[in-house]
Amino acid sequence: MWLATFKLALRNLFLHKLRSFLTVLGTILGVASVIAMLSVGEGSKQAAVEQIRQLGAKNVMVRSVRPGSGKEQSSSSTQNQNSSRILEYGLKYEDHRLLDGALPRNIVSHVVPIMLLRKNAQHERFRIANARVLGTIPELVQVKNLKLDRGRFINESDIRDLTNVMVVSEGAAKKLFGFQDPMNQAVLLEDKAFRVVGVLKQQASGNATAGQVGTEDLNDDLYIPLSSARSRLGDRQRIVTAGSRSYERNEISELAISAMSEDYVPQIAEMIRKLLETRKRSAQEYEVVVPLELLQQAEHEKRIWNMVLGSIAGISLLVGGIGIMNIMLATVTERTREIGIRRAIGAKRFDIIRQFLIETIVLSTTGGLIGIFLGVFIPWAVTHFAGIPTSTSLWSVVIAFAISVLTGIVFGVYPARKAAMMNPIEALRHQ
């Protein structure tokens, strides 16, 4: 009986192909929009979370803040610059020594200083204008989770002997050397030559996030020993703008503190704030960034964002269900005499309900399957042609399909029950 009812439902649907297609079109678009919107939202949020994760969930970043971001800061910094002609701001070497000596070593593994300099880098005819040069120490590899492609990173002897060595990122290596091997080649930073001793692997794409030195692609960075940066290049930089020239001095751009465990991160962040307050440092000169807190916040926002996108796309599924219900009500009216004949020859109310429910389930299931293929294709096309990251998860496909089938059942119950409750005698008289 179930098989016969299913064949009868298919035959009735194929009698009106265009009407059946327009009926399932709402379900197709609903399922496809749910999957596509969740995929785009999931992809963008995963990219943001991954960028924050690169900073290290066990790290705490203390960054120098350049004056001038607010109105009050801008006026005070302008007066300071006019009076001294050199704008000094941010973290000092004394801050590094204070934190390195005061933070307990049983919960802190590394305190890594980073000096950011803007210098023109050149090798033969290749040149990078205003390249990001990071003066640092060997422990940066563990703190920032840098991966070497070949060669080595900065070591203790380079720091001690003020060696002019350099480690280049993959992007900088391509810009400075093209197809040449950069190992043991010389790179000029202004008039100082540095020998390349290592090349880093390609890092995750995208710009640096909060807590990273600067906001540019990490694959263009150049790394040199901190001692060499201080002695060879200095910490004073010339800023040239239209019609003016100024100087600024920032001894340390960032301090990266690595904890033994994620459990110690909030405690270490609070200790850092207290220690810097003891030096009577203005809170406007630095900012403490905790990637673990940013990561937790980003994951929370990702869940909310997925719920919002899913709810918006779910409205189209609701509209599709209403369309199915509308068509099935019209079908019941058209087939009133057929229902009367079936009841007259012995069909029970349950048989009538089963017949119309199977038709609505076939409609919603067909629309759900077609919507799945369309919903998987759209994120692929967005990634392929627009370069926007997407991530189609199995749970989004399952949920969208389950909702489409459930919507068909829910909106098919009323027309099926209305058909079953007809008086057989009145139905037989219907013209």
C-alpha cells in the first residue's frame, strides 16, 4: 500500500510539472541559501579566528601606541614634537628588563622584545621600499610559531657579537631575489649590508590582526638581531610627508610574553599592567592585548553570527513551506471528486492523509536535495571567483535538509487532514 501510494503521488506531481517545480523552488532556494550563508559566515569567521590563533593562545602582547589617535593625544603630541623635534613614545628598554626580571619564571617561559623599523631593502636591482625590519631575539621562533624553510634563525651568538645577519620571509625573498637562492646573499638596509642565513616558510594568508606589529602581510618581514638593529640602524626613524619631515623614536614596538599554560594568561596580563603602572607609564603609551581573550570573543561572535545567518536564511525555507501548503490546498480542491470516490470504495481517512503527506514529502525532499547541490556549489564559486574564504560543514547541510523535510511535513498536515475530513457524499457531488 505504501509503494502504491508513493507511485500515485509521483504520477499526480508529474501531471503538473511546472506547478510542481515552482512549488519546490522555494524549498530549493531556502536550502541553498541556508548552506551558502552559513558557509560564507563560517569561512570568514574561521579566517579571523585563525589569525588570532597565530598570535598564540598562550601569549600576551604589549604594544607601543603612537600618540595622535585621539584629539587630546594629537594636540599634546604636536606640542611635544614642536618642542623637541623628535617624537618619543611607546615601550622602553627598561620596560623589557622590568618585565623580564619581575615576571615569575614558573609561569612565564619567554619575554621577547621586538623593534619595528622601516628601511629600504635592496639586493642588486630588486628593492622593497619601506620594508618592515624586525629586530628581535632567538626566542621569537617559539613565541610566534615561525617555521623555517631552510637555513637557521637568529641565535645567541648573533645577539652577542652584533652580527649583521638576516632571516627573510618567503614573500620578501621573492621580491628581493626573484628566482635566485637567497641563502648567504647580501641585503642592503640603507647603507648597511646583512647576510641572509635563513628563509621562513609561507605563513597564513591575510593581514596581521590586533597584537601583531603593524598591519601588513607577515610574509614580507625581515628579521635581524635586536642588538644589531640598535647599534647599526638605531631606534630613530625619519618620517617624510608632503612638505614636511619629522623624526620619531620608539625603542620597542612590541613585547611578546609567552605563558607556560593558557590558564596563566589572565594572571600574567594583570601582572604586566600592574608592573607598568609602577613605572608611572601612561596607559595611552601602550596596550596589552591578550589573544586568548580575542579568540574566545571571536568564537562567541562566530556562533552568534551563524545563528543570525541561519535564521535569516531559514525565513526562505518558511516561505517555501507556505508555498507547498498553498499548492496542496489547491490540489485538494481540484481532487475533491477523486477523494470522494476513494472514500466511497473503502479508503479510510488515514489512507487519504498518507496520500497527501507523501506528496508533500516528495516535494520537500526533492527541493532539499537540489538545494544541497546548489548550496554546495555557491560557496565553491564564491571562493573560486571572488577569493572569499568559505567553509561548508556537514552539520549545515544536514540541518538545512532536515528542516526542509520537516517544513514539508508540517505544512502538509493541514491540507491532508482537510482532505481526509471531507464528507464522501458531498465530495462525490463536487463538479
